[in-house]
Amino acid sequence: MSNGLAGLVHDAAVLHRFVDFLEEYCKEQKRSQSYVDASGLFFDYVEKLAQGIKRMLAKEIDRAARFPNRLPLLRRQFLTLKYYLRLLHALLKPAADAHTLTIPAPLIDLASEQIQRVDSMRNSKIVILLTPEFMYFQEPHTRIKEQATIVESFVPDAIFPSQLGFIELPYSQGPSFFTNLAIYHEIGHFVFEELTRMAHPGVQALRSATNSSLKKIFHGRQIFAIVRRIVDDWIQEIFCDLFAIRLMGPAFSFALVEILGMLGFLSRKAAVKFSPTHPASACRFAEHVNMLEEDSWWNAISDIHADQKDLLKRLSDIPRTSYRFYVDDNTLGSQSLVEAFVDFVIPAIRKLVREITPSPARAVKRFQEARQGIEDCLRAGVIPHSPSKNVDPISIINSSFCFCLTSLSDVIEKFEGHAGTSDVTKQSLWTKRLEMWTMKAVEDSQILQRFRTAQSHGLI
């Protein structure tokens, strides 16, 4: 055996041990924990890939022993595998940590069902990852899919699941419910990436409208490329917010207010600042209110008096002439860039969001009809339900969040006495209970809907 082949055999053995561990790790997670469907699909893929790589290693080493001229090709393939396996390795442990005891599984299932009703996203699934960062994040997946396609050319045993996305949740927020409505924004990033990857006509039209508006102001290839990258980031943030509102309604806006407030982004000074990566919070919330008004959600919550709603409206009312773009913390950038974005690009974003998402008109109507009954259940300290009809998840979530913001003290006073309403510990405890009731109600609603669907198809 030549030194070249001996080195390759050693390299193959190292790879074999690595993928063997990944295979057994996936099997152990599925034996010991319960996961949402997308995570199980991801684990299955890694298992099949590991098995395929082990078979490929044995076969190719045997061929290389007989045909030494294959050694350079195999080395290149091994490098490709190592790079791809590093990408998967970074995803696998966070995905394994996100089992159904550490995440709001009914909410994840609901989100997966909803995005499959979005234009061109029929087969989409979301894998949840738990992260140590206090930030929600969509892990870009295009690079992973490109590498998967390359690997499939010489390890055809496993095909990467189509339209599989990865969303990171802070591990501290995993068990909560209302805060995790923020995942709808991250799902928007996943959808935008997918639509861009497939050259969706709506995304192409948005890109054309953006180029046209910017070229009127910025000249020269280099400066145009810079402002285009900045505006691309702004586009995605507004798109993701509006996408989330179309699927979830005002509950998403309330959740985002709380998260951005915790991160310190909602002071008057901070709220009007455009950074190179994010539009101003005031601009974002102006679009929230605009979308909620046009979709009749704002009228449906007109009687809700909560700090989150008041802040949302107050920031949205800041004149757009107050917005400022800062290249860094202290350096003002081009005001004309902000004006072009607000005047010409945002209307195109609204148009795209409306084109790809279902109308929320029925959801708003159901919310108005079901809200009182849901609040009556919560006020009595029981899981929201209806003996006569299925109360849909969007009504449950929006009613429960509004109730949490306005009437939770009524429940605390009923069960803990008046002194309990000013007890921070009790407030935290009852918020957690309310979230648990909401999550269980959403899960019950989903089970009932699946039963009725199966029944209507004659399966039961």
C-alpha cells in the first residue's frame, strides 16, 4: 500500500468515526426525546447521510487501492464532506436541545402549517434550534443546500429535505409562548430566502422597483452596490414584520414591542435611527399599524388599552422626516437613502407581502366572535374551549395575549387576593400559567381540526 493510499485510509477512518457518532447521536435523540416533525426529518436525513458516507468510504477506498489515479479526486471529495459536515455539526446539537419539553411545540406546529399556505411554500418545514444568544435568528440555509447538492453527486443515499429552514430561539425563552411569537419574523427571513432562491416573480418585481428608485439618486457602480446591500437588509426586516402580522395579527406586534424594549431599542432617540442593517423601530412600527389598520385588526382591538399598544401607536406616529440614517453610532449617512426607501421601496414590500399571504379577513372575524368566550375561560382560570365549535389558534393567541396585557390582574386578585396584584413573583407565575393555558388550547384546537379533516375525508 502506497503512502498516499495509507494517508487516505487514515483520513477515511477519521471521517467514518465522525459520521458514525452523528448517526448514533441522532438515533439516541429520537429514542430519548420527542420532537416536532421537521426536527425528526432533519435527524433522519443526517442518519441516512452518515450511513451513505460510510458505504461510500468503504467502496471508494477499495477502488483507490486498485486505481491509484483516483486519489486526487477522493481527496477533493473528502474536503467537500468535511466542510459540509461542519455545517451540519453546528446545527445538530442546537436542534437536539429543542425537544418538545424546551420549546412551545404547538406554536411551532401552527407556524409550519401556516407557511405551507403561503405562495410557493407548500412543502416548507421549520427546524428549531436553541441558542445561547438572547436573539431570535434565522440560520441562512442556501449555503447548506448548495453543499448538500454537491455531496449528493457522490453520496446519493440521502437527499436534503426540500424547503427545510432553521430558526434559532434563545434557550431562556424556549418554554415561553407569547415571546416566541417573534419566530414569525424569522420565518419571514426563511420565506424571503426561499422566494429569492427560486426567483419568485414578486421578489423580482420588488428588486426592480428598488433598483429603479436607487439609481435615480446614487450613481457609480461602487456606491450603488453599497447602498443596495444596506437596502436589501432593510427590505427583509420590513418584509418579515409585515409577513408575521399577516399570519399572526397584533399579537406579533405586541411580542416585538416587548422584545425590542428588553433590548433597549425603543427610546425616542433609538427609535428613529436607521442602522446599516435595520430600519428605525419607528418606521417598522408605522408599517405594523398601517398593515393592522388595512386588515381591520386595529379596529378589532380598538377597546384594548395596554402600554404595548400605546407605545406601538406613539412610535408609529413619529413623523417620517425625523428618521435618520447612521453609518455608525455617531456618523450620519445619506438622508435621501431613507427617503427613497420609505417613499418607493416600502410600498413594493407591502405589495409582495399581500400577494403571497392569505387574506386575514376571516381570522379577524373569528377573533371578534370568539374573543369574549376565550376571555371568560381565562378569567375563570380554565383552558379556553368551546363546546359547540372549534376555536381557532389565531383567535386564541390574540385573545389570550390581549387578556394578559389588560386583565391578568383580575385573575390574580380572584385567586391570590388584592395584595397579589402588586406581587412581582405572583405576576410572573400567573403569566406563565396563562401561557400554558394558551398553549394547551392551541394544541387542543389543532387536534380537533385534524380530527375533523380526517373525518371529512372519510378516514375516520
